[in-house]
Amino acid sequence: MKALVYHGPGRLALEDKPKPIIIEATDAVVQITTTTICGTDLHILKGDVPTVIDGRILGHEGVGIIEEIGSDVIGLHKGDKVLISLITSCGRCRFCKKAMYSHCLNGGWLLGNSIDGTQAEYVRIPFADNGLYPLPPDVDDEAAVMLSCILPTGLECGTLKGQVKPGDIVAIVGAGPVGLAALLTAQLYSPAGIVMIDLDDNRLEIARSFGATQVVNSSDGKAAERVMELTQNAGVDVVIEAVGLSSTFDICQSIIAPGGHIANVGVHGKPVDLHLERLWASNITITTRLVDAGTTLMLLRMILSGRLDAKKLVSHRFGLSEILKAYNIFGNAAKEHALKVVISNRIAIV
Amino acid sequence: MKALVYHGPGRLALEDKPKPIIIEATDAVVQITTTTICGTDLHILKGDVPTVIDGRILGHEGVGIIEEIGSDVIGLHKGDKVLISLITSCGRCRFCKKAMYSHCLNGGWLLGNSIDGTQAEYVRIPFADNGLYPLPPDVDDEAAVMLSCILPTGLECGTLKGQVKPGDIVAIVGAGPVGLAALLTAQLYSPAGIVMIDLDDNRLEIARSFGATQVVNSSDGKAAERVMELTQNAGVDVVIEAVGLSSTFDICQSIIAPGGHIANVGVHGKPVDLHLERLWASNITITTRLVDAGTTLMLLRMILSGRLDAKKLVSHRFGLSEILKAYNIFGNAAKEHALKVVISNRIAIV
Amino acid sequence: MKALVYHGPGRLALEDKPKPIIIEATDAVVQITTTTICGTDLHILKGDVPTVIDGRILGHEGVGIIEEIGSDVIGLHKGDKVLISLITSCGRCRFCKKAMYSHCLNGGWLLGNSIDGTQAEYVRIPFADNGLYPLPPDVDDEAAVMLSCILPTGLECGTLKGQVKPGDIVAIVGAGPVGLAALLTAQLYSPAGIVMIDLDDNRLEIARSFGATQVVNSSDGKAAERVMELTQNAGVDVVIEAVGLSSTFDICQSIIAPGGHIANVGVHGKPVDLHLERLWASNITITTRLVDAGTTLMLLRMILSGRLDAKKLVSHRFGLSEILKAYNIFGNAAKEHALKVVISNRIAIV
Amino acid sequence: MKALVYHGPGRLALEDKPKPIIIEATDAVVQITTTTICGTDLHILKGDVPTVIDGRILGHEGVGIIEEIGSDVIGLHKGDKVLISLITSCGRCRFCKKAMYSHCLNGGWLLGNSIDGTQAEYVRIPFADNGLYPLPPDVDDEAAVMLSCILPTGLECGTLKGQVKPGDIVAIVGAGPVGLAALLTAQLYSPAGIVMIDLDDNRLEIARSFGATQVVNSSDGKAAERVMELTQNAGVDVVIEAVGLSSTFDICQSIIAPGGHIANVGVHGKPVDLHLERLWASNITITTRLVDAGTTLMLLRMILSGRLDAKKLVSHRFGLSEILKAYNIFGNAAKEHALKVVISNRIAIV
């Protein structure tokens, strides 16, 4: 089969690889119809994720058809259309019992990381009962594939950890795909206002069209002052950090109201300064989280009921044969005005 | 009346001051029978609290008898024995409606700060209905006065923010009075183990007698390693920071288990390093809080029912005439083996 | 002043009464510009509320202008435009400290009940700081007056007690004003579907236009079967009872899914059968609640931000001089296709 | 092997049955060292549980040693000492993902119900990873076997659903084993008082020795009046119903304070009257629940840390050969002063 293979920092190739087979009785093999590229894939490409070794097939997002199924899979059948979750979970360990599937002792984020992933024609999914979600045949693949990673991440790490509730003023720092996923999912809880903060005016315009009530361009270094003005110096109830830098975390600390919640979503490479000399008295909460994907079924219900328009996160579409081009576009997202780029094997076949 | 007056950094005097009177219809004047000294009073004495000006009567803890009562106080009467809460709250503003009384727009921590306090024969209490709690006549004053500040602080900022629950392993960094108050109140939620961390072996022994299941002397800089050993490298479910230094906050970050809670209680003077490069993926929660004293009534019930032995926090007893000596003992707590020092006006009279 | 006065079952009169004055220092007197009629007023008129005595001015909903203000009111000023909450709360008692304002030991539902109410030119409001909410001058009175009672009731007793969350299937039994208020507020939490159940097709059509995704006419006694069909026999996650009869409570018990929530809002006159022989094993929750009005400020934010269209609950408009006619229309709501009927003193003046 | 077999209402026999074998790859076969009898077994014996058919081996509680293990069990090994949970759960279905294991689509309460149970020398456990808990070799079997059913039931259905918290006044109706399990576990949350209500003075004395602060004998029909006196007419914060009759549920309704929680644990055979004509305005919560056993690990931690003395629930001990006698004693619990009766295969062997 065709698959996108990582060969060390900066080196990707679309190659022929053996089609995966069932190894454990709880496995399924899925024929991929649709996949996409995550910001994390770009981190891998830079060599920042040491668990990804030379020869690994990348990708942890996908929609497909079950091709083969292990003897111990009980809730799925060959031929089922399924959503692939980025998170593998055994459903048995102490972390799974606490719904912390991202820390599953027998799983976690494995696909396109420590095992081969979804940017291929086929993928093997361990613990298939817990890692796959049956889809109605008529669901839109492009909407559904947004449930593999980006929407649960925005919802769980941003909106839910931030405890967004009706009437809140929410700020989101970073209008990339994850920030936009936080923006879409925050609206499920009806905040009174959402302020989007980014360096890029194009992304801020998209944020506005996605439901942001105010936008702030932070390139002048005065985003915090601007947000405090907008809130009559009260600060915001929730701030979601969707970048992963010391400077963006600083904005969060400067605008949070007493009693507020800072939900960190961004992947950080360095420590940040935490201003406890000021915040110790502010009754605030700071959270970190890997996506556990426990909200996937709820998000699927929202998409099927027409109350969440996931598809608008998709900006570009390619066939699998064009995936290197897709990486190029997604890797230059600001310049290319790219959000999520979708890779369709069906297009490839045509 | 006699009162302890602050005259700038390092300067305290026991002086004659006019007896306070009712100013607002919601005020009460209380004759103090018992008061105590808080770690915050030592901060004031060092000049670290700029809102405290020359001439201020110190103290925010106390038990007494209502001497005079304003016309709009509805739940209290002259002659009632009462507990004085450190927190003044109007019960009307947006923060009071969220039970964030410490941030009350018309109150907060005022006593012995921006208005005269309780280390005196009498004190004026604003919004008396919300700042005083009727006590049964036979309650032990020394147990009751532990409810003015120290026990609600340990409970609310430590135990509750840390979400201590049955079966948890809890660590507490700092075995001073606040850490010990966290230790006592954490046990209301039945953790399976409590590890106490401090530099002082005497305090650790007291912690053990107060219910700590393990103690770790951190003077060798290896407290975190020791806690990880004790937990078979799982880390702890909750860690309560009751010191306020970068080094103690570092211990917290090093021992917290995935999914755990770091509850900061300590007053910090400087920023700390937050290791988001490691913690971004750990599903942890960090909280800060001023005590709101919303748990006072519950704690009073626990004392009255005999299920919380507050009195054992008291190590020394003085009359009001000896209060400068009491400050001296409390200011050298480690050397003097002091926990809370109680000042009794009854002793003074005798 | 003109006021609507109750003179025993079935007897109302628009009469001249003395203008109210400040009695307590915490009072305010408000000139009413807009009021409305509640289903509870109809209960009073039938003689079902024994605390309402002959001579009482009715009404517990209103918007107006502060005319006079007591010396101990701290957050309001003469001339302020204000919303009147149906709930009077002292902000000091043990129930207020638990945010159970409806059970306030010095308040609760007093207006138009044990003290004179708002269906008049002026009203006295006790504990004005807690019973009045400042309104921006340009807010729509008709939208704002929906916050006095109906919207907090639907939200607190229905939506919040039912714990509506994204992805849920919600059923609401009863499409009168309270059921519709539950319907509007449930949508703040993004359920995937809302099934409205009523005897009246006209009300069901209104429910559909307000956001119900399915409607079921229960006049054939088969509503429960119909809902089970709609949910493929899974039942609903939340059911809100907004009628108050044994038969409607039975529908709730028959359609609740394991793990679900039955939120009772209806006022019941008789015991109901609770089918514990079936439900003991179903992990369900049944709640009852008086409205506490603690969500008023949040709902006001939602109206001001344009995210909640409260005004569409208004079907008829009258001047104060026409209030008897308004009662007549509202008392025959199904026939008259009436939802909330608004009484405007401004119209009266014109 | 020897096994206790049900042959229709009133008919039990200790018989030779084939030793169970692995059927699914997720199974384990456990050699039972200790089991016990549940009140539910007595219901079965009366013929009240239609899913139990002639020939079924009874029992859903047990401690033992893994004898054989399926190829897909990942967290357990042959020879491990294990606790058997009454609940079988697949860890994969929508109910398992909500931690409602009792409603597992592939499990639930199966043992000694729809499949053979633990009152035998060996038992087959489906989904062994989720239904067995490794035990340290030196744990006391009699304490551990209290975790199979009785303690999780008292904790989850009673204490947790009742939301017992520090300072609460709790009432428990019924001082049988389940009520006593609620009594023991309620104390993990430090209520200020626990009132135990029962018809039997002997059981009330045991309750007192287990931590009840007051006891009320309800045989005069005046239990509710007595509890209201004890609480100065405030009522109780939590009431746990551990009987399952209309009359005992009535006591609960009569003593619950506004804002309180009624947690039903009892198995009811008939509907009860719910007094909504009074309770609609009381802001109360009524819950029902099957035990999900999600707290088993936490309870095990509490036992291992010495903070929960489970063993004191055991009143009688027998060998497997004496199990019919054990049923006789347990079936006449009041007369025999029996709590839990433990069946040990080790005793049988000796």
C-alpha cells in the first residue's frame, strides 16, 4: 500500500509499505478514506518528537472502512464505516478507569508516533472497540475527520478545562486550527463574548466568521492592555492558551479575572514565568491536559444533529498522492491561508 | 482601651486607643476575649503589606462578646458570644454572590489591614451579620479562634482547592501553622496517606502526631526524590504548597501525578518557574486562592461535634498585656517550638 | 397610586392605594415601568396560595426606576433603571450563604405574596441591593422583565437541575411559558435534541419555532411510547416537568434513560406515584426546586450580548389600566394563544 | 468441584459441578478462597429474581487465586490473589465510558444471576481485567471480600449519591449490612452527625459501635418526629434509604431538609408515594443507583492504609461444606444477630 513515511528530521516520502494485519485479537485494520495533517505532525517533521523513529508511517487522524477485525472485537464489524480516534485506550487500566485515556498504560497517543499511523491506505488500530467509533454511512467524511483530534482537543483541553459557561467572557490566544477548535466548541456553552488574539489579521477574520465577538492583533505587544480595556479592567473569566510560548502564556496571566481559569492547550518547549507574586491571591485555576478523546461521541452527536459545523475547519483538499504538497501548504499555513488540509484516498483513486 | 498598634516596620506598641463605636447601621462592636497572631501579622511587621499604615491596630482573628450593635444587624444581639471572621463581606456584590468573599467589593481582608483589628480590647466589625458567627456559650475559645483564619485557610486554599478525596495520597510542603491546618482539614476527606515535607524535624514530629502518615525532611534538597520513592514513582494526587518560595513550588511540580492538583496556599513575593515543557501533557490543575471563609460554619459544626480537634494547634498562651512577648515567641516559631499563640483578655484581667 | 388588588378568590380590582415608602434602611421604592403576569398569579386568584390575603397588591415581576432609596443601600442610586427579582434575599442567613435564596430566612418569595407587589405604579423592595439589578438605559424593558421570574425559573429549576449538556436528548413536558423558558435556556447548553410534549398543537408549533427539534402531542395518552420510538428505546437524558400533575410526572418516569435526570418545575397539588420498583436500578436523579434567581446576572449578560432572545416570550401588551383584561387573556392562554402578557405603565400614561 | 446450586424457590443444594473453563480470551478462572452471602441471594432464594434459573451456581462476592487466564487478559497473571467484583464490565460500551458499569451492555450483574457465581470452589470471570482486582498477598480475605459488593454499594448508592460532606447531618434508614456499609463509608466524608433508624435495638447498638452518633428505633412509627426533634426541626442534609419499603421511604421524605439529598439504596417491589405537593418547593434531590463498583480500588486503598475497618462487618464464619447452615443463619439475621457471614474454602479444606 501507499504510505507517508518519516525518515528523520525534514525527510518524508510517499512509499510502498506492506498492508498491516491483525496482531492482537482486539485489533482492527481500517482502510483509510480520509485523513488530515496535525500541527503535531509538523513537530515530528522537525525532529521534536523522539518517540517517532525512522520508517514510521505518520498520521493519527482518519475516517475509513473496517477491512479486517480481530476475534475479540465485540462492537464493530467488517465493512463498518468508522472514525479513528488519535487515542488508543485499553479500557482496563487505572487511567482508563479515571477517563484519562491519554495516559492509558497500554495506549495513549500511539498512532503515527510509536506505531504506524493513518496517512496511508490502511492502518492497524489496537483496542479497536475503544479507538474506533461507528459512523452513519451518510456522514460527511471531512466533518467526521475533525473528530479524530482537533475538535476533542479544543473542547477538552480548552473549553472544558476552562469551564466555559453561559455569560462568560472568554479569550483565546492563538487562532490556528486548535484555537479555532476551542472557539467552535466554546460556543456550545454560550459565553457572552469571545475575544480572539493572534498575530495574523487573516486568521482573526476567520475567527470572527467562526463566532469571535472581538479580535485583537497582538503584534504590537499590547494585547493584554487591549483586552483589559474591552472588559473595563475586569479581565476575562476564561483564557485558553493555544500557542505554547512564554509570551502567549504571559498574556493569559495578565488578563485573567479573579476566580478565572487559564486552560493551557499549547505544547510548550520551555518553562514559563508564573507570576504567583500577583496571582497567589487571585483564586485562579491553571490547567494542562492531553486530549483524552472522551468527548468524541458527544461531538459526533453534535455534528449529526447539525448543531456543530465541523467542516468549516477545512481549507484545502488533496489526494493521498499529493500528500507531500499538502504538508507544504499546511507547513506554511499563515502564508497559504490554510486551516485543516484534508487528504482523501478516494480522490487519489480517481 | 488597650490595643496593639503598628508604627512602621519593626515597631509595635501596646497603647491606649479610643474604644471603637458603631459607624454604619450594619456594624457591631465586639469586646475581644481571645485573639491570636497570624503569619501575616509578621509580614506586616516587616513592612511587606503597604495597605497597613502607621497607627493601625493589628489582628484579624478573635472571639468575643457583642458590646454594641447597629440598627440594621438582623441575626445578632448584644451579649452574644461570637467568632470574628478575618473576612468582611457585604453579601451583596458580584463577588459575594459567587461566594468569593475575599474579593468582596465592599470588604475582603480589612481587619488589622485597612481598618483597625482585633489585637485590642474592642473592635468594630463592618457587615456584622456576615463577619460574625454566634457561638454556643460553652465552646472553647481557643478552639473557636482557630476558625477566624487558620483553619478556613488550610481547608479552602489547601484541602478543597486540592480536591482531596478518599484514597488519595496527599503531600503538604511546609509544616507551619497553615500547613498543619491543611493537614488537619485534609483528614476530613480521608486520604489514604499524607506526606509532610519541612526543614524542621520538630515540626515534622508534630505533623506526625497530627496525622501525617509519612514525613520528609527537605533540608538535603532531595524531598522530591524521596516522595517519588514513597509512591513507587507514581507521584501524589494532591500537593499543597504552604510556604511561598520558588524552591518549595518546585517540589510540588516534581511530585505531582498525572491528573493531580497543586494547591498553592503560600504567599509568594516573586515569580516561580512553571515547567510547562513537562507539565503541559500531565492533565494537572494548579490553583491559587485567598481564604473566603465560606466554610466557617461547617468547621464550627465539626468542632462542636467533637470531630475536629482545633485546640491542638495552640502551643502558647498569653494575656493581652504580654502580647509583645507573644509576637516574639511567634516570630521565632521554629526555635520556640511555637504553633499558634493565643492572647486572652481574660488572663490579662486576672 | 393605581394598583391591582386581590380581594379573595376570583376577585381582583384596580384601585387607588397609598404610594409605598422606605421602611427599612435597606429598602428601595421603585416606580414600575413594566410588569407582567405569572402563572402563580392565576393560582393566587383561585385562592390556592393562603399566604396572600385580602388587600394584597399582586405581582412579583417588574422593571422600573428607583424613586427612593434607604440609607443602607450601597450599590444602587435614585434614578437607576432596575430589574426587580421575584426573590427577596438578605444575603446574610445560612440559606443565602448556600445560594438558596428562595429559602432565605428573611426573604424568599415575598412580593405579591406576603408583601405588596409590582402590579402597581410603585413598589417597595426590601434588601434592595440583593433584589434589584441595575439595567443599562437602552435595554429593552420587555426582554428585561422576562428575567424577573420566568427565565430564571426555566433555567434553574429545569435546565440546571436537569444538568443539560452538549449532545443530550432533552424532553420538556408542558409548553406553557415555564416550559418554553426551559426550552430557551436549555439551548444555552447545546443539547443535540429537544422533544417538546404538550396537549396543544399551537403551543407545540411555538415550541418548534423556539428551537424544539421534535414535538409530541400527548392528548392520545401515548406520549411516552412516542418518545421511546424517537429515541430508539434509549430514553432521554433529561426530562423537565413543567406542568405539575401526576399524569405528566408519569410521562417523565417512563421516558428517562438510565443515568438520566428528571427536573421537576411544576407546582404539584397532590402526591405522585414514584415507580421505584422499576427506577431503583436506573441510576436516575429527581430534583425539585424553587427558583433562587441566582442566575439573573448571567441571563442579563446573555440578553445584553444578543445571544438570548427573551422578548419572543411576549405575546400580548397592555397598559396598567387594562390589567384586568390582561389577566383575562392570560387566564385563557391556550384559547387566546397567549404566552407572557406585558403590562406597561408607559402605555398607560399615553 | 463443590458448588451451591439453585433449584427454584426455596431449594438450594451443595452439589458436584464441572470446574469452569476459559470460554473467551478475556476470561479468567478463579479458585475461590473466600465468599459470602448477599441479601440479594435471599431474594433469589424466594424466587424474586427471574433471571436466575434452575441449576445456577449462586454468589457474586469472592476472593481467590487465578487458576487459568485467557490469552487477551493483560493486567493479571496465573497465581495472582484477586478480589472479584460483583460487576462485570466490558470497558468498551457507552455505559462503561460513562462509568455506569452496572448498565454495561456486555456485562452488569451477571455472576450468580445469568451466569454461574462464586459460592463454589471455582468461578469463571468474564472481562477479567475489569472484574478482578489484584490483592497484596497479606491482605485479610475477610476484609477484602467486603469490597465485592457491600461496601461499594453503601458508598456509591448511599454516601456518594447522598453527597455526604463534612459538617452534614446524615440519617440512614435501615441498619442491616447495606445500611451499616453506608454508615462506615459516610464517615469517610466526616459528617457532623449520623442518625441510624431501625426496628431492631440490637442492630442499633451495632450501628452506634460503628459510628452512629444517634439511634432511633422506628417501631413506634414516630421515627420522623424523633429525627425532627433531634435536628431542632431543621431536618437532615442527607438521608439514605437502605430498606426498600414505602414506609421507610416516607420517613426519608419527612425528615429531609431544604436542599437535602435522599439516596435510595433499597430494592423496592412496589411504587411509593412521592409527596411533591410538599417537596416541589424544597430544592431536594432523590437518587437511585445500582452499584457500579467504580470505587473498588479507592476502597481497597482505604483498607490497606488501615483507615477503613471492613472486617467488622463479619459476624459469622463457615466452611463451604457448611454453606446451607450459613444461609440459614443469614436468613434469620435479626434473630441470629448476623451481619455478613463469611464462607471460607480454606476452612472447608482443613
